[in-house]
Amino acid sequence: MQKVNIILVGFGRVGRAFYELLKEKYDHYRERYGLFLELRAIVRKSGTVLLSGTRKMVSEAESGSGEKSELSGWIQTFSLADLLEEFKSGVLVDCTPSDLKTGEPGYSLTKMALSQGWHVVTASKGALVVHPSELAAEARKNQLALKASGATAAALPTLDVGLHSLAGAEILAIEGILNGTTNYILTRMADGLSFSRALMEASEKGIAEPNPVQDIEGWDTAAKMIIIANKVLGTEIKMSETRVHGINGLTEEIMARAAQIGKTIKLIGRCSRESPGAPWKVEVGLALLNPDHPLAMVDGSNKGIIFYTDCMGYVVVTGGKSDPRGAAAALIKDIISIYWRDF
């Protein structure tokens, strides 16, 4: 049995789902994996709630009972640096918003945690597309894990397949439907809905983010494909080097015309190169898929990825629908993979 200290930063939809899932399945993780996953604190802009402290660190939240008291003691007393120093080691879980231009706040959080001996598991993409090489080097230097399943299509096991299941094969290209919001919109538009109505429906179902611009314009898909490529292929692709086109501007007439010629329109992210030894490139855009294409039938908020290889053929994984609980599960999977000996 092993105790694992966890500090959660960010308490939006994914952060809250992580908190709830950890409580719900705490006993399962202990019994199945021999891990006590101890959430010590939650940090957000408005302050910190300390859920389990030491003699040096005690907050009002520790003296109460029940869910309400657990999250009622948001205070400014403890900084993230204080928590990292006090609990010595463990996993920082980053659920902060992704800024694809600056990489903040994820960059500063990740750099601080790695420098102080903490593994990092992240659902935030910004730092990994703005400072990929620097953070990877920092993790290697300190012999720590920097895991990103939650940032690469979450419930869909993209990195697991690329890094482990295909070990020994040469990956020739990768393509995927990596954004559940846009795939849901395209699916409903194929059913006859307008773009605006499909987006509204995605919002009502909790699939779309409150501000879905990164999804609709294709930047979220690009960020996920960049992270997948950099981790699986060992590239150092940056966002500024990608060609990105989203689904904005798509009309019912275009969708209807695609259906008439027997095609399906999907937003596809692709990483490929023109020839062996040539630079890898990432591009995102709408694609007309034949009915027999492996991704043509990936509908709703589900996602899918294809790895084309030299000796294993092409390998397809689909599913992993978009919701905060799926993203939370991906974060916990990454934590388990760091500590569980049989992973």
C-alpha cells in the first residue's frame, strides 16, 4: 500500500469532476491498485481549501464534516509553494484553463512543481504547446513524470496506444477526431440542424465549453495533435507552425451537398510528413470522408484516432465521449500509471 499526496489546481468543471470521482472511487483505487490517493488541497484564484493537513498546516475545512464543510474554507493563507514544500512529494493535478498563446498559468505551475520534486498530471494544454521542450527537459532532469492524457482527448487513450501499444513499430502518420464539441455539432448538422442550433444543443448538454471558440476554430484539435505528436513521435512542433481551419462558416447547404455525394464531413487533425526524414507537420481542417473510412462513423461527442504504422497496419481507437467525468478519469489513470507497478 502506498499513500500518494495530490494537490488539485483549478476547480472548474473538470476539477470538480476530479474531486467527486476521487471521493467516489477512493476505496476502489485502494483495493485494486494498492494506492491511497490522498487529495490534500484544492487551489484556485479565490484561495485554497486544505482537505488534509499536518500539524503545521490546519484550516477550518479540517474541523468540519460532510461535503459542504470540506469546500467551505477557501482561504488565502496557503500558497501553492507552501503546499508543495509541506507535503514534500506527490502529484500536482492541473485543471486550469488553457491559454494557447502564453501557456499560463499551467507553465508556471508545472515548472514550480517539477522543480520541487512533484509529478505533474495535466488537463491543461497551453503549457505543453507553448513550452514543450523546456518542460519535457525539466521532467527528465528531475526524473519525474509529466502526464497529459487529460489534455489529449481525455477519455480516449491516445498517448497510451501511441507510446505503449505500438512500441516497436514505426508510426507513419496520425489522424484523429479529437474534439467532442465540434464532432457533436457536425453530427447534428448532418441530421439537419443549423450550426447555431447544434451549438446551442451542445451547450445545453454540457458538451461545449462556456466559450467554445478554441473548439470551433480548430485550435483545441491542433493543440491535442501537437501534444500527441511531440510525446509519441519525439517532435518539437509548436502551435505557430500548424495550419488550422475550424468548422466556423459551415452551412446546412454544404452538409447536404456532402450527403448527396455519399460523404461525411469531419474535423480532422493530422500529423504527417512528405517522406522519411522530412519534418513532421500538423494541420487541422474539414475533411470529406468516404463511408468506409474508420472515422466516418464516429458520431456525437465521441472521438477517434488512427495510427498508421509500418508493421502493425493501421490501429484505430474510437469512443471517449466528451464530458468532465471522462477527463477526470483520464487524470486519475495517469496518476495510477505513475505508481502502480503492473501498469
